[in-house]
Amino acid sequence: MADCVGVGMNVVAQYLFYCEETREGFKKENPELGVTDLAKLQGAAWKELDDADKVKVRARAKDEGWRAK
């Protein structure tokens, strides 16, 4: 991952924001799946995001007040 992706915000916080942001969409696309399987899909989708998309997630998270604890 590029050095700029995690600057100023914990990568875990970015991922948790991404999960919160995408959870409803994954649930609508896969209503038969439980929480664990949805989380696996979200994790796989996160891994497929390129650095530019992760920077966008970080920016949205920052705009909404998410930060590393």
C-alpha cells in the first residue's frame, strides 16, 4: 500500500468506515448471507481496492469525523 494511504488516519479506522459505508449494499445484494459471510465479502472487496480508492475512503471518513483512537 502506498505510504500516503494511512497518513493521518489509522488503516483499521479506514477499513471500519468502509465496512460501515458498504454494509447495506452488500446486504441488499446478498440477503441470504449472515454477518460473518458479509464481513468476508467486505474484506475481499477492501483488498481489491487500489490505493487511489482507499485514499477516497480515507477522505470521506475524515469528512465524517472518523479518526484513529
